[in-house]
Amino acid sequence: MDHSEETHVTVLPPNKEKIKKLWTVAGILGVITAFEFLIAFTMHHGPLKTTIFVGLTIVKAGYIVGEFMHLKYETKVLFWSILIPIIFIAWMLVAFVYEGMAISLVR
Amino acid sequence: MASTSATVAPGKSAWDGGVSPMGVSYGKLMMWFFLLSDAFTFSALLITYGLVRSSHHAYTGTVEAFKFSQNYWPIPEKVYSSIPFFHGLEAPLVFVGLMTFILIMSSVTMVLAVEAGHRMDRPAVEKWMVWTILGGIAFLGCQAWEWTHFITGTEYGQSVAEGTKFFGANLVHNQYGPPDFADFFFFITGFHGFHVFSGVCFNFLIYYNTVTGVYDRRGHYEMVEKVGLYWHFVDLVWVFVFTFFYLV
């Protein structure tokens, strides 16, 4: 392999602060998942349990999209271009689950 | 990317041309909008699942007294309660918890590869890409096991007619509950697994290009970032599948 062109590449030292932050986010995701397991076996099935699970899932999704996918640090217009459609999707989910519960009453 | 955050001339808007108004390159922006459209597809599947599931009766008794029945939707800790090599051991959600852990860890190694790419650090990108690929393959292996167990079923089975029993699940019969339950399981986890498989292929391509020095010659590692976005999205979808299929 020709090594002459690789001499132009400047390798920077690891960004310790950034790497530490990424591992912190990973730790938070792990702790939330462990907490979800705890709830799965200690709480009775019901609307409260479901609400907690959905809430924790949204927190996890926020960390993955915001930190790992870096969306939090992108321009405002990109941030909202992604988020606004998702808000409509969330509403669609709520509406259809509500509709399904109504169907179960007449079954 | 410094080249995309050009300053806007006085009296001009960022949308008048010459700069990227969203501050990212064309490729990255298109990846974001592809992922948004992919999110619509997954949402369509999950919303349909939510509608059909909530239109079935829920199980109201205690967890201990639970029995598989066609009359109500099963509770997840009774369906997914096996781990490989420990036949007969009740270990609810342990295996799927391991799968979740594997996928989150491979997301972390991916973001570390992206960080190394920003620094043009080729050996570090190679190292973290190998870990990411291994994580993806491990997840796919677990899923193959999960599917095999789901299709094969438990020894209890489900009586379908006088004297006949059905074991496991396919698209028509399902020992665990209503057939719809198995259909959604196959479609949603299958569609997600297909994404993981494509992701592993893309990751391997990135790894190959890194090793052969393509990105060093190009002068940047942005492809690692773009495929990284896709890989994180696959992890993100799993977070939702995990909640709606295995926890709720």
C-alpha cells in the first residue's frame, strides 16, 4: 500500500471530556433499563405501570437521539423538522389505542 | 463540519443559497430524512399493534394464575420466560434484557467510532467498528434463538380442537394467545431484525473502507457519522419494541 498520502493525516488526541460524557449517557440508559426491569416484576399491570414504561422509554429515546445522534446540538430548524412530525405520530398512537379500547367494549 | 457552518452575508437569509441552512452536509441531512420516513414505517406497525392489542381483552387475574388463552392478550413475562441452555428454568425477560444490553452497548461503541473519526484516528475507528459489528451479529444470533423458541413453543401447547394440540406459533395458530399477537411479533421484530442485518452490512462496509484508507484519502470520516445515525436509529426502534412488546 502507498503510505505517502497518509502522511498528510493529522491524528488528534482523544477528546477525554466527550468520551466520558458518552459513557455517562450509556450508564444512564443502562440504569433506566434496569429500573424498568424492577418495575416489570414489582408492579401490577395497569394504566400506571404502562404510563411509567412509556415515560421512561421517551427519556431513553431522548438520550439516544439527543446525545448519540447529536440532534440536540444541531441547528434549531433541523431539530424541529425531525421532532414536529414525531409529535403527530405520538398523537396518532394515542388516538388509535383509544379507538382500540372502545372496540374492546363492544366485542 | 466546519465547511457547512459558513456565515451568512449581511442582508441575506440562510435560505438564499450558498450555505447549508441546516448546518449539515447534504448526505447527513438526507440520512436524517430517510430515518424520519423509516420512523413512519415503524410507527405504522406499532400503531396498528396498539390498536389491535387494545381492542382485545386484557388479562385481569394474577401473574401466578396466568394461563395461555385465545380469549385475552397474553402478559409478556409469561411468553418470554426462557433462556438458552436452561430448559425448564423460569427466567422471565432475562434473555430479551440481554439483547437490549447488547444493542445499547453496540450503540455506544458506534458513537465512540464516530468520535474517533472526528479525530482522524484510524486504528480507533477500526477497533470500535469491530466491536459494533460483533454487537450487531450477537444481537441477530439472540434473535434467531428467540424466534426459534417462539415458533417451537412450550410443552404445554394449546388445545385447538377435541384432542389436538398446537405448539408454538405461526401466522395462523398461536399457543400463547390470539393469532394477531404472533403476527405482530413476527412482523415487527422481523422488520427490526432486517434493519439490524442491513446495519451490520453497512457497518462492515464502513469498516472495510476505513481499513483500506478510503476515508484518510478523502480527508474526513463523515460516512462513519451517517451510518452511525442509522445504527443509533435501529437501537432507538428496539427501545420502543422492547417497551411495547416485552414490558407493557
